Amino acid sequence: MVDGEISETGSYQELLQRNGAFADFLHSYNNAEEKEGCDLQAAGSTTDIITSRNAAAPGKLCRSVRSSIMRDGAKAIHQDCTAATAPKDAGRLTEGEKVQTSRVNISIYLDYLRTTGPLICLYVVLLFVCQQAASFCRGYWLSMWADDPVRNRTQQHTELRVGVFGVLGVLQAIGKFGSTAAVLLGGVIASQKLFQQLLENIARSPMMFFEQTPIGNLLNRFSKETDAIDSIIPDKLKSLLGFLFNLLEIYIVVIVATPIAVVVIMPLTALYAVFQNFYVATSCQLRRLEAASRSPIYSHISETFQGSSVIRAYKEQPRFILQNDSRVDENQRTCFPGVIADRWLATNLEFLGNGIVLFAALFTVISKTHLSPGIVGFSISCALQVTGILNWMVRSWTEIENNIVSVERVREYSKTPKEAPWTLGNNSASQAWPTEGAIEFRNYGVQYRPNLEFALKNINIKINGQEKIGIAGRTGAGKSTLAMGLLRLMEAAEGEILIDGVNIAQIGLQDLRAKITIIPQDPVLFAGSLRMNLDPLNQYSDEAIWTVLELIQLKTFILDLPDQLNHECSERGENLSVGQKQLVCLARALLRKAQILVLDEATAAVDLETDLQIQSTIRTQFKEWTVLTIAHRINTILDYDRILVLENGQVSEFDSPEKLIAQKGLFYRLVEESGLV
């Protein structure tokens, strides 16, 4: 492909014989290796750099590429065999979903109410009391109206009765609206605060947390659990308070009308409390199980979407559909017992409600000699509501306790370990720091987790300011871990790191990370304009951005875009090539002008031409910076000042490339495996 068009098609040998774009690509690759080999010889290397691979000889080119493929294949087979022989649970990092047991602790309710605010809680109770008082007065006024004597087929003071009845109804409606609005407003405030706390806690968690926590657990908290706090809890709390004050009104009416009813109402209420307690405990635990079984569904869906192209390529859609169905079935298996528990509760509450109605009617008949018809009607009409109110009150309470589990699960992540403080007040680094970019590791060691072996140990090196350091080593040697330690993504288990004589453990993370620029292997772009991705904090002018784009040879491409700097990047920058995204990250680094630059295999996923372009930019534009390059291609660091070779988390070699090749140690073997010597 050349400039988005098909340039050539054919077999490997046919394309070489044509001497077209494909042959030019291979020739440029070999010429680059030969040039670096010659540079090493000119610098005084004692080894013989073999540059006899003739760029015009297709057979030699073929053998070179084949040998490279065979070496890569052998490494992959060896790694697969090692992984296959490892124990099944060895090195397990992720943790499963935790399921709490027993009733929800009272502290969770207090946390929710505290988040809502004491004033709003007091305001809610006051409005519900006023509303129910208006309801009671309206019913009592109606009973008095019913007892008014009838004269000449009409009652006296009808206008007064209607007026007062209407005013009480309006007051009740106002109280109802105010109490509902207050509950919902409190729910919004609590939900906003809890979500903000969750987001801040997750954002301030160390890398170890994300390695141990499956993505489904996080998606579950930010979606389903947040939705329950947003909409379900305030609505059910409103219903519960309404039914609770309504039930208190009914009890007061029945007991005032027939005081002997208290003898029956109290035992029935105690029995109701037993049923409610038994049901809520069961339903709450079922809700926890259902929530825990939902996280694997989210994880599986996320993984399936990300790997959809690979799944289709291997025609494995049926297997992933079956896996998804099995997870959904497991989730539904915990939902069905909840339906059965609901039916059990409904049956028992119907029994209790009908019992209260029976005894209320029985006692009013017994006491008919001293009760007015209005009071009897008021008492019986209230008692008839008990069945429905009890049913819905228990359901509302159960829904609250089931969904307050969401608050419990969100609050779980407030107890997770957090990174060091963002700033440390008086210990904040000066704006000019670091001035030289000198880095020193003193007996430095780091662990991914306290119970694991040291990923780095006994690191004692000193890097001078403005020095270009290449970091090499085999897979798992600790190259990326060294960069993570420099940014304090992992805290030191022993020793210290000094930058310009300042211990980085004694300054805030913001002060440290703002002074170091890292370009990762996978370029990071966000959905938004190209300018936003280049300058997220909007600190630089358009002129400065265009200057940087010209330096990295990306200006022409962006000028050809319809919206230029306002060009919209899709999610993860999918509408740009990998090389273009890597160049955008490089431009972002140039804009920041940090004194220290770390490239974590930044050119591993780009083509040779883009790699050469990036390396050229590093040599010219970053010559006054301290540059640490984690090497994927050994040829990219052969012209660096010194090479740090890591093996098993320790410093194996640290010197100039010429001396390391002359020693014929580990670095020499890496260069040899790359076909450069």
C-alpha cells in the first residue's frame, strides 16, 4: 500500500524481482542496519559487523527475513510451552467479586443520610408530618360532617364544611409535593456526592488496584449500582416514608376510636416485624448474589466487543454466545428465588392486614353504644387500607435494603489503598526543577505486590543530565517496571530515586509527573478534537502547536484535513494510523518541554519509516533532555550515550554500546540475535 492505494500484489519472490515499493522497503531496512553497523565500527567497536547482506540479492534478503521469522517463532513457542507448564492459578492477579453476608450494617444507612445532609433529612420529616397531620384532620373533619344532624333534608353550615375540607386537601397536596420534592432532591445530592467520591477513589487508586480488579466490577459500580442510587433508592424512600406515616395515622385512628384494639394490634405488629425481618434478610442476600453474578456478564461483554474481530476471524461466535448465555443463566438463577420470596411475603401480609380489619370492625361493633357513626366509618375506612399499606411498606423497605447494597458496594472502593498525596505543601518542587535531568537510583527495589518477589532489586546507577540512555533486556527483565518506578506508579520497596538531588518520594505526585514525559508503546488518544489531544489543558497557542507539528513532519497531513486542528478523533483515535497516533504523542511531549523523556517501546508498533522519523526527531529536538528509551528494536539505541541492560530485575551491564559489544556479554547476544553482528 502506498498513499492509500494498492501499489503491488504478488508472492514474495515476484515482488522482489520487480524492484518496486516492496523491494525498496526491504532495501531501506537493510541499509539502515548496515549504516548503524558502520557507525559502530567507526566508533571503535572491536567486533566484526557483518554487512555482507547485499540489498540487491533477493535470495539473501529472503534468508534474512526467514531467519528473523524462525527466531521469533521459536521464542513464541518457548513462551507458550512455559505458560502451558505453569500451574493454573500461578501468578493470579485479579480478584473475584466479593459478596457480603448478613444484614446491611446500620452505618451504611447513616452514611447515605449523612451524604444527603442533616437539614434536608429534617426538612423531609417535617413535611411528611405536616402532610399526614393535614390528612388526619381532613378525615376527622369529614367524620364530624357526617355526624351533623339533617334538618329539612339538609345539613347546617355546609359551606363551612366544604371550605375547610377543601383547604385541608390543598394543604395535604402542598405537603405531599414538598415532601416528595425534598426526598428526590436529597437523593440527587447523595447520588452526586457518592458518584464523585467513587470516581475520585478510583482515579486515585494505584496501578495494583486495576491489575487486581476485573473491568466488569468497575463497570457494575459505575452503571447498575449508580443507577440504583440515582433512581431506585430515592423513589422507594419516598414511598416508605409515605406508607409509614399513613400507617401511624391508621393506628392512631383505630386506637382512639376503640382503645381495646391495641391488645390485638400490638401482637399483629410484632408478627409483622418477624415476617419483615425474615424476608428482608433473605431478599438482601439474594440481591447481593444477583449483583455479584452480574459483574462477569459485563466483563465478558467488554472482552467480546474488544476482541470481536479476532472472534469473527476464527469463527468462534457460537462459543462466545454460549459463554454469555451461561453467565446470564447464572444471574437469572439468583433472580428466581427473589420472586418466590416476594410471593411468600404477599401471602403473609394479606393475612396480617385482613386480621387488623377484622378486629377493627369487631371492636367497633362491640363499642357501637358510645361511638358516633362518623367515627366508626372513619375507623373502618382507615383499617381497610392496612393490607395494602403493609404490603407496599414492606416492599418499599425491602427495595431500600436491597438497593442500599449499592451504596455498600460503592463505598467498598473508598477503603482501597490510594496513591501518595498529589501535592505535599511545603515540599512542593520548584517550577525550575529539574534543571539538568540527572537521575540516580540508590539500592532501588520494587515489588508489584507485598507477597511477590522483587521485580527490581539492587539498582544502583547514575544517569547524567541530557544523557541518552537505552534500556535493553529480555522479556520480563524489568524494563517497563523501571519507568513505572520513575513515575511512582509503583512505590519503592527499598532504596530511593533522586532527580537533580531531590528524593522523588518526598514530593507530590503532581509535582513529579508534571516534570516527566512518557510516550508508551500503545499511543493514548481520546475522543475529541486533535487540538485537545495535543494540548489537553489548553496551555499553548496555535502557533506553538503548528511549530511542533512541523518539527515532527505531521503538519502537511493535518493541513490536508478538512477541519485541521479541530479534526475530530474517534474513540482511542481509531481514525488515525498507529504511526500518526505515535507522532501526535511525540508532539504532545515536545509541547510540554519536560526535562526527562521516557519512551516505553514507543516505536514497537510502527513501520520502519515512522520509526526512523521518530528517532531522528528524538536526536534533534530532545538533545537537551534526558532521554530513557526502552528498546524493542536494538538498532534504535545503538547510537545512544550508554546502554542499561537488565536481567532478572538487576543491572547486568551499563556502559557505552561499543564497550558492551566488546565485552560480548548479554547486550552482545541481544545485538547478535537482532542480526546486527
